[in-house]
Amino acid sequence: MIKLREEILKYLKSLSDINSASPETIRAYRSDLEQIFEGTSGVVSIGSDDELEAHIRDGLRKMTHLQPSSKARKIAAVKGFLKWL
């Protein structure tokens, strides 16, 4: 089990420290990740890829009203986070 909130904060710090991401990018990614994982109670089992994938799909499904560029950024935030994990 992982605590998503803690891991998201660690990921964002690594973006800032290692990749020199701008504060605006960090803010946007934080918002994106929080929105995607909303409703998970902050804890997800990473042993279950299906469970994690379901949370991501549900989060993205709720965002049908967004512009394609906003959806793309959210997907990029999730991909980067998952790769970092």
C-alpha cells in the first residue's frame, strides 16, 4: 500500500529538485494528480495494477468537459508520476 498524498509530494519535490520544473508546472501537476486520485482516500495498493488503473481511468473519465490540452497535461502528470514510482 502507498499513501498517495505523500508520494505525490515526493514526486513534485523531485521534479523541482532534479528536473528544475517551474513552480507553475509543479502547481499544475499537483492539481492534476489530486484531481485524478480524488476519492481514493489517499491510499492505494500498488501491488494491484488493476486497482490503480481503475482509479486513473475513473479520474480521467470525470474530466470530459476539459480541453484536449488540459487532458493531455493530466495524462502527462500521471505518466510521469507512475514512471517515478
